[in-house]
Amino acid sequence: MNQLPVNKIIFASFAFVLMNWRKIVEISILPLLLSLPLLTLSAEIIDFLNIFTEKSAVKTEDIQLPSGIVAYALLSLYGHISLSINMYRLVIFGADSVSWMPIFKLRQIVGFLGLTFFINLVTGLPLLFADLMWIHLAVSFFLVPISLNFINIATDQSLKFKWEISVITQVNLFFLQILLPLLSAMAINFLISSTGLPDIISWIVKVIVFYWTLINLALCYQLITQSNTSK
């Protein structure tokens, strides 16, 4: 049984944005402000990372982190978590459940951070040690149902590591959460490199994809939980 009709979820995601764009803007203001200090250091961060990705004559002991980057990164991370939680709650509970105010629930913040670290660690190891994209995608496929726990954390529900979903449902969830965003990023990067479009377009697309994946994950969660409840 397919619990996730891809076309309907895609259209529902865009319809949700059209109906709730004012609230989305409202809950995005504080996370954006928290991320601005880190964004101002983006050029320095790129230069710093290039030291490790390219052959450089710079000695390790001479490498210095940009000033304030740790504090700025923590602020940006908190803003990202706060925005994600509010977006999930907006989809599940509606506009009255969220506001521009910061989130101070330690359980939600720690739970969200821990789950993010776990998923990124497990899916990132194949790329880190073997640079094998297909293993990364295979691991992501098996772990993608666990990502539904982000909504459980945002809505103060217990974590659930076994989801009663069919193979086709898991395939569609994997496509919506992993493959489609990845293909979108690859397509826009190819378009920019081949046509000479400004890099700002790539950033705009990444922001749109980020919001869209949050919304469609919450919609998938709704459909799966409603389907399991009705059984």
C-alpha cells in the first residue's frame, strides 16, 4: 500500500506555502538574524575549508579559525533548529501553535540536535572514508523513516524507531526527502556553471529546497500516522 502519493504531496507542499507564507516569514526572522553573523564570515570559512580540500603550503599550526566562528556557528545552529521545529509544528498544528518567539524547550533542542548528529554521522561515514555515493544513498534509504522522528520531537511525542510503512512508501519518502532535493541542487549547479548565472541563484534554490523538505516531511508524517491509525 502506497501511503505517500508523490504528486499530491508536492502540490500540497506548494499550496501550504501559498496559504501560510506570512507565518513562514514571521517564524524565519529570528533564525535569519541569528545566522547573519556566520553568513558574514562565509568568504573566510570557504578559504579555511579550501586549505583541507586542496593542496596547500600552509602549515597546520599556522591555521587560524575566523574570529568568533564557534559562537556564530552555535547561534546559527540554534536558529536552524528553532526554525525547523516551528515549521513542523506549523504544518501539524496550524498557525496558532507557532510564533516569532525563540524556543527554549531543552528536550526539543537536545533531541533535535542528537537525531541530526546521528543521521549525519551514519550517512556521512561512507563519503568520509570511501567517497562512495551509492553507499551513502543506500544507508540514507534505510534511515529515512527515522527522520520522521524530527516531527515527533517538534510535537513532544515519543521517539519511534520502527515505522509500519510499505516498501513503496519508503521509496517515495526517500525520493521526496533525499533524491529530489539532491537532483534539484545538481541541476541548478549545472545550469549556473554552464550559463554563467550568478551564484546567488544557487543559494536561493537551496533555501527554497530547505523549506520545501521541511514541509513535505511533515506532510508525509501526517499521511503515515493517519493511515496507521485507521488500520
